[in-house]
Amino acid sequence: MVDNELRWNNHAKYAIAKATKYALMFSRLTRPSTSLSPEFMSRLYIAVAILRLTYAAEVWYLPVHRKIDAKKNRVLAGFTRKMESIQQIAALKITGTMRMSPTDMIEIHAGLLLMSLLIAKVCHRSAMQLAALPPLHLLHDPVRKTVCHNVMCHCLLLHELAYLFNLNANDMETTKLV
């Protein structure tokens, strides 16, 4: 989904709708008639649904953190709570527990990361990959300038990720091109 006016809320709603669709499709696979094992259901959820939910998250999502503006944190926390409730559906189906069980414990038993940690991990990984681009890569110079300079206003998401994860492009080992 491409929003020409760059409204973050539209993409967040789209991501939540997509996540809900995947959680409901996943719950259909966990019916007693299909008899999939919990280990296989957990692997399937991690391999398919989580990759679809967090696809390009570094472009449209910033992890909730104390270093960020309070207003932005409230918006991101609301979105994260919605994603956590969707992941709770999948965790309940994987473990087969009752709905009133604590979500954190269900996700631990299902072998899933908490949604806030999962999206932070995805954003950190992509920021590290961008900072470690080789000098011959086309994005090397723009990313290096973005990561090395602290911008106070009109900052990009990459600026905020570099500040949040304390990235310094000079400390990165660049990857070799094959």
C-alpha cells in the first residue's frame, strides 16, 4: 500500500488489518481436525506471519522508547498494543490455553518474542545492515551522512533509529560485495 500523502495512520491501519487476516487464517489451521503439532504451528507462525507483519517495519515504525517524544510514543504504543492483541490470538492457538491466561506467559510457552521486542529487533537489524553497507553501494554515502549527523528538526526515521540504537557508522565493519 502506497500512500501519496504519507499518512502514517493509514499504513498502520493497513498493517493491523493484514495482521488480523493472518491471525485468523492461522487459527483455521489449528482446528482439531487438522491436528498440527504446537511446534509446527509455532514455526509456521514465525516463518510466515511474523515476516509478513514486520515487512519493511523500519520504514514505517519506530520502536517505543524513552528517548522519543511523548506524543509519538503514545501513538506507537497504541499500535503496538493492537499488534500484541493480534499475536495473542496466534499464541493462544499454538498453546491451546484459555483466553484469560496472561499473554506474556502464553507467548513464552509458544516460543514467541513480545511484539514490542520483535519490531525493535527488526528495526535494529535493518539499521545495522544499512550502516554496514560497503563503500561501492549506492546507498553508502547517503546512509553514512544520515547516521553520522544528528539532526534536531525534520529528522528522518533513519536519524531516529541511529539515535535510538546509538549507531555510529564509523564503528561499523562494512560487508564485502560478492
